[in-house]
Amino acid sequence: MKPFQNKSDIFFDLDHTLWDFEKNSALAFEVIFDKHKLDLDLSLFLNFYVPTNLKYWKLYRDEKISQEDLRYFRLKEVFDLMKEEVHDDIIHLIAKEYIVYLPQFNNLYQGALEILEYLHPKYKLHIITNGFHSVQEGKLKNSNIKQYFTTVTNSELAGVKKPNPLIFDYALKSAKAQRATSIMIGDSLEADVEGAINSGLDAIFFNEFNIEVTPSITQINHLLLLKNYL
């Protein structure tokens, strides 16, 4: 018997787990920069943006900044690091347009569709995401995976963000699922894995970059490896 074959409900994170955030984000910025004729080195911009975005998402997750601050300051800091003078009006416009363009791109991680097809007949599948409601709904629809999921919980609906135990409580209640027969799969060690474990759920860490973790944590570095566990 596979380690987690007794589960009935599987909760996935969306960004950086199923939906290829970095690839889609790069495409969105490419369109926006071209639209506004911004003469910026996209590769250099992304080199700064990726870690800066993660930093500001952690601040947002920890309730230290607002949604509006997240959207503005992650861009403002990157332009400052690049020593590019971009007017505040343009930064606010880019921030607004980014949220519009981002979900229009539909690149998924390798194996995402295959693993969803494999799991869907056997388990009830769900999403728990800290992303914004309208944006995440667009991602699910445009990447044609919404039909696989029975429920979608986001931080705006739940009123709290992962790793807060209350968002897992909300998701379980929405799914009419039991802790003992549920499992969380995600790329964030803190938000997804530790958050789930601290809420009494089992978890699998999608460790794309093979970072060193405690041996007790179940991990995969490719989505199709979930077949070994479920």
C-alpha cells in the first residue's frame, strides 16, 4: 500500500506548485513593458523581481503589509535596484495591469495535467492559495484545470493566509473533509508544509529546487512522483 493511499481529499497550492508562476509572470511583464515602450532589460528585471516578490509575499503573508503595498513596493524596489527612474503613476499602472495580464497565461508545471488526471478519479481535489481571488480564478480557468477541483479556498475568502491554521480549518469545512484523510501539497515549506502539519494534516513538499529539509518531511521534486505516494 502506498504511504498516503488512505487519503480521500488532496489540497494543492496553486502558484509554484501546479501553475508555473515564474514563466507566466515573465510573459506578463514582457507584454506590459512592450505596451508602454519601457526600455528595460527583462532578464535583469526578473533577476531582481523574483526574490523581491518572494520577500514581499512573506511580509504580506505575515500581515505586515497590505495587498496594495505588496503590489506597489515589489515593483518600486526592483526599479530602485536597477537604478531606473520610473514615475509612481507608471508603477501603479504596471501593478494594476500585471494583475490583469498575469492570469491570461496558462503555463503549468511539467506533469501537472497528467497528475491531476491520475488523481482526480481516486480523490477529491482542492486548492488552498494565498493569492487574490479574482486572479487565482482566472489562472484556474485559463489553464483549463478548474474542473479538477471540488473547492477553491483563497485567503480573501478565509480571512487569513497560510500558514495560519484557520485557513486550513476553513478549507476542510468547505470541502467537508476530515483531517485524518486529507493531505496538503505545496512548494512553500513554511506556508504549505509546516502550516498543514501544525494544523494536523499530512503534507508533501514540492521541493523543486532540492533544498535540504528535515528527513521526516515527505518531498518530491517532480509532480509525477506523487504516484509513489497516492
